[in-house]
Amino acid sequence: MQGNSQAWLSVRAVRDIASGLFIFILLAYGAPHLLGWIMLAACVIPLGDAVVVRRNNGPSSAVYGVHGGSAAAMLVISALLLAS
């Protein structure tokens, strides 16, 4: 990796780990309704990532398949948790 690429990936990794910890904390305390709201708010993350990839001429498969798919899955999970 060249330039700031390694730093960018490190920042993303820390963000992803912290996001996962938030989810596990909410699961541990048995708060499915609150977890649903957190997941719904967190849908902004993959949508924002998709915009960044698109604006930097990234592959459409990453925009729609990876980030769009993640956002869609999170929306479904949010709806299920909020309905519980």
C-alpha cells in the first residue's frame, strides 16, 4: 500500500470494531428494540461508504454489491428487531 492507504484502512478497521462492540453490548443486555434503532441509524455507514466508493470511481460491484447489500441487510434486520 502506498501513501495514506494504510492509515485509511486502519481508521476503517477501528470504526468497524467499535461498531461491532456496540452491537454486542446491546445484545448482551437484551435490548432488541434499542438495537433495532441503533442498526437503523447505522445504515448511514454503508450508504456513506457507497457514496465514497462511487465518487472515487470504484467498481459498481463494491458500490451496490458490498455496500448496498450491507445497507439492505441492515434495514431488514432493523425492521425485524423493531417489530419484536
